[in-house]
Amino acid sequence: MSNFTRRGFIFAAGGTGVVLAGCGNGVGSEGPARIDARVQATLAQMRTDVPDARVLEQKSVGMLVMPLVTEAGFGIGGAYGRGALVVGGMSVDYYAQAKASFGIQAGAQQFAHVLFFMTDEALADFRTASGWVAGADIKYAAANEGGRIGADTITALNPVVALVFGSAGLIVGASLEGSKYTRILP
């Protein structure tokens, strides 16, 4: 019949995960108005679910809001989402986030996240990069059950703070590190 190896299965499953991650986000079907509506709804949810995030929001010079990131994988995986860079309360640019991964992972999840740019320099570096990659220099703000985060300590030391919330689904080993953000839409 066919010679379907374990390696072939892993590549097929991982490829399926990447395709499903993109399809779950309506790849290519979102214009600026729809992204802006999702961004505003995500910010409202963040303010309700994580009240301390307002401190980060007030101290930041800009926020990259990714309303829906879909991540899926089995051995090989991927993640995709679209969002907007908000400066002074207005969307100034639109971005796509893409991530490919390989390793011990299985499952799928959807989540929202916001990157808070705490310095003008961090925001300028992000906006002028042809493709900005999230790395180890991002500090994660984790909310406890009451939506409390140590925002004062975090903002004093880090130029970029990430807040991940609104998670649905289950995947082992989820992270923003290694995600690439690329400007989309004119």
C-alpha cells in the first residue's frame, strides 16, 4: 500500500496544525475596520479580566493588541493572528503575528495578547523593523485569579511587557518567544 513513516506523519500533522492556525483566524478576510473592532473588544475584555493592566496601559507609549491568536500543533506547529498597534488611543498600523515551532507539543488553543511598549525607543525599534521577532527581552505579566499583576515592578525594568489572556483550548509549551510580527495593510 503506502510507506507512511512516523516522520511523514509528524510533518503532515504539523502542516495541518499550521494551516488550521491560519484558517481559524480568517486569513486574508479581515480589513482595518474589523481588526479595529476586535482590538477595542479585546481592550475592554483586558480591562475587565485584568484590572491592573490599566497601569501598564497608562504608562505605555504604545500597545500592540492581538485579539485572536490561534496556535495548533502536533510535533510541528504554528500560530497566526492579526492585530493593531495602538498609539494615543488610535490604531496607527496593522500587524500579523506568525510562529512556527517544532518539538514536543500537541493540541490547539486561542488567546489574546497585548505587547506594551514602555519606552519610546522600544516602540521606535518595533515600528522601524521590517519584521520584529519577540524574544527573551520581553517580560511576561501574569495575572492571578483576581486579575492582579505586579505592574509597577515590571514597568520599571522592562521596555516591552507582554500580557496573555483569554485563553481557550489546551496546548503544551505555548509562548510568544520566536513569534514574528510583520506590518500588513497600508
